[in-house]
Amino acid sequence: MKITYIYHSGFLVESADAYYIFDYYRADFPVTDADKPVYVFVSHRHPDHYNPYVFEILREKKVRRMTGIISYDIKPRNYTSHMEGVEIIAAEPDKEYTLDNGALVRTLRSTDKGVAYVVTFDDGGVPRSVYHAGDLNDWVWEGEDERVNKWMTGSYRKYLTPVEGMHFDAVMVPVDSRQGDDMFRGIEYLLEKVKADAVYPMHYWDKPEVIMQFAGKYPQYADIIRYTEDRMDRYSVIEDKNPREIVLLRGSGCVYKKCTFCDYYSDSGKDEDVNYMINRAALSQVTGKYGNIEIINSGSVFELDKRTIELIKKRCAECMIHTIHFEAHYLYNNRIEDLRREFADFELKMKLGLESFDYDFREKILHKGIPEKDPEVISRNFDEANFLFGIRGQTEDGMRKDIELGLANFERICINIMCANSTGIKPCKRVIKKFVRNIYPEYKDNERVDILINNTDFGVGD
Ligand code: SF4
């Protein structure tokens, strides 16, 4: 199951065989498999929860099977032309519905308009359960009549009774900063009453800082709070060559930032608390399946915060991981020994972003910032290296030479094919064609060579 925050209270939940969209308001979302059915849930009629244009977006994405689960407070006369031809289930409070893929939908009464949803479904053999509150919340307001606030709290607690004691893979709950000191009342009570593996604060009106405030005030939930705004895929498993888990973490950002072909250092942030929350969520998915993990960030491992480094050690030890792969720029060459000492309980494999052994190409065109020419010196502290192919000026002989030198000087190499990005360095179709036709077949089965035709081929990033 994969959960993507869309905007405000909008989420996309993808299971093995379906998509579930909750409270679409605005912004695009990644429905990429048009063969899967899409179930669109609308909790109530407020315009920040009900935007029927979502069905038009799904049509543009060539989705064929769509069902709307529309709260009863939206009357059929308020359905729009975008909903024509869509099967609609009008959802009443405190009811159960079975969708045509077998998913079970349970509705709760709301303290505002409409309903909240509990959806239970099969995810490739794994039972899943998610809760989306809509506007079901403890809407206590400062200055409101005390009796009204008391009634609100009582109603909120009563309406949640059906889910008490339940386990959820994920809960999506309002944290509305307009409530001031009372904004955590609803989420706090819910988390006391249910067991949630992940909690996504929502409805915070573009003020994501409330997530950090919540995390600071309730450290007991530190491991389950998700930084809703983070939309990156941060965890994947590489099953074929050198099987391993791979995690994309967030650091303070590349200190070098001069490589002419690179614009992916934007996945970074100066707020260590936010980075740590994102990293903790990513690392919580690690299972230790292969005892082997690759940990990357947009930059070098030395740009991860101290708490994240400690968490990596802890998580890897818990999951019986024996080998950790990190990446670093050459400018950190003299810190690698210390890092190996710090991770003495693990076998550390250090990967260098080398791109090419051709000094002139690497330094005059790519501005890689590696002053050495001698392959033996360059590889001294590194076990693995990245190479970049598919740029104008590269020849078949040159690429072959890089691969052979790479295999002679490193344990493993990873070939990245240049992809279009916002930099002035463009992929060259002619060079890529040469690589794919003449070189790729020779190395595609080589256990020591990873080849990434697209930069998301490892399953992380965006
Ligand atoms: S390729 Fe790596 S070292 Fe170079 S600018 Fe990008 S993140 Fe920094």
C-alpha cells in the first residue's frame, strides 16, 4: 500500500489492485495504472472536500472504472456533469457498504457535515485498514459557549465509539491551526482509542508546521507521525542484482552543488526536525529482508543529521542488516575512515559519484570536483562508483573504457543514463542509442553492474 498526500485533506491510497482517493480538493495526483479501478470518497459537501472535477482528471488519465462514494449530504441534484456515467454510492452515516472489488466501507457520523470513512481492503493478500476523518473532529473553539464545546467533545467521542480498539494501517486526521491550543484535541483522543501504524495530519490550511508542533508535544507518537507534505517514494526493494533494500533519506543538502548535470539536490531541508521525521518514516519500512541496504540522499551521507545517523545504526541492528551502502562526494574522502569506524558493526560499502574516469570530460564538462586522475588513487577509499552515460561527446570506446576501469577498481559500478532535467546538460539520443544497442546487452546480466535507464529505476525518488 502506498499513500500519497494530494492537498489539504486529499489523499491517494494505492493498493495492489485499486486506488482509493479521499476528499480531493485540488492539485494533480499520480494515478498511473489506468486498468485499476478508482474509488473516490467524498466525506461531505464543503468545497475543500468535494471537487467533482476529480472524475474529469481521472478520465484524462484514461481510467475506465470509477466509483464515487459520496456522502449523503451531497444530494443528487448537486452532482455535476463530471459525475455522469460514474457509479455512485450515496453514503449514509453508521452504515456499511461493500465495493465491487470486495473492499468494505464503514461510515461514521461526523461532528461537522457528512461522514468519516473506514475502508478495509485486500492489498495483494495483506489485509489493510485506513481511516479518513473527513471533518469528524473535536471542533472546540476558544470563545465558544462552554456548553456547545462540551457537547462537541461528547459527540466526537461518541461518534468514534465504533472504531475504539481497532487497528489501522493509516489514519488521516484534521489538525486545524485555527483552533489554537485546542487543535490537537481530536487527534490526541483518536490515537488514545485506536492503534495506528501511521498517522497523517491533514486540514492544516497550508501550515505544515503544526505537524512538527504535534510531534514535539506528543513524543509517544514520534514513530508513527508522517510528515504529510513529503511526497517522495523513499523505500523500495531491489530484487535482482545484489538484492537489497533501498531508502532515500533527506539531508541538509549537497554542499558541493556544482555538477553541471545535476538538479536533484532539491530534496533537502535545513530543518533537522522535519528531515528526521521524514527519515524515520522511511527507515520504519526497512525489514532487513536481505540483510543488505543502500541508503542514499540527494548529496552525501555526511549531510544527514546526527539523529538520523544514529537511527540508521539502530534500525539496521534491529533488522539484522550486515551491509550498508552509502554515497559520498570525493570531497569527503578524508572522513570515510572515521565513518567506517563509526559503523564498525556493519560492513560499509562507500559509493562515489565518479561519472567518468575521463578527467577532461568529468571536470571540464561535468564539473565533478574530483582533482585526481589516477584510478587507483580515486578508488582507494571507495568500494563502488556511479557513472553517467548518454551525454554529447561520449563515445562507445570511452563508455567501454569507463566500465572496464570501473570493474577493475571497484567492487560494483552503477551506470546512470542521463535523463532530461532542468540543467543545461541534455541527454544525447545518439550516445544513448549506442549504449543501449552495443553495450547494454553485454553488461545487463553482469552481477557487478547496475544500469539505470531512468533515474527512478531503483524505485525511489520522483
Ligand atoms: S551530483 Fe551529487 S555532488 Fe554533484 S551536485 Fe548533485 S548532489 Fe551534489
